[in-house]
Amino acid sequence: MRRLLRTVPVALLSACAGFQTPDPTNLATYCTAETGYRVGYQSRAYYGVCPKETEGAFLSGLQRGRGYRANPPQALPYFERMEQTEKQLLAATSNPDREKLRAQLRQVEQMTLHIVNDPASYGNSR
């Protein structure tokens, strides 16, 4: 029983890690409409990692999830900047440009998540 209790958290954390940080080894499970929905609902950014064959389904789920996310007024400029940067990333053709946009996107995502998840923010006050 103790062995099982040690294994379950590790398995759950590894699944979360794949969701948080997509890489070439988990794109088949990451680039789905369901994951796109979760990314959008959790106010996270899309870093343009899905292959063209699955990107449409992921982006559809992303938009659907963003329709249900928390939208505190303070975060709206960050949501707009995130979506604008994602569009620039999808249009970028060179690797250096894409990496620069990904770095900007990480910063915007971090600020957005802070505003959405901060207990003192408008979105979480009662």
C-alpha cells in the first residue's frame, strides 16, 4: 500500500508536467481539443508547438476554454496582449523571431496568471 501511495503522486505530477510544458515527446497527447480547452480555461498561453494537422483542433479548444475562464477586469489587457503575441508567433517564420515571441509570451502569461490567481485580485474577492 505504501508503494502505491508513493507511485500515484509521481504519476499525477508527470501528467501535469506534460500538460504544462509540451515537448516533442508528448505532442500527440498535448495537441488535442481537450488540452486546448484546459489551456484556455486556465488562462495559459499557446506557444505554437502543435503540428499543423492538430493545431486547428487545439486552437478551437483553446478559444472555447477561454470563453469560460475567469476574466477579472485587471487581466483583460494581459489577455489581449497574450492573444496578440500568440497571433504574431503563429505568423512568424524564423526561429529567432519565434523564440523572442515565446519569451514575451512567457512574461505576459506569468503576469496574467498572477492577476487571475492572486487571492487579493478582483477575480477572487467575494
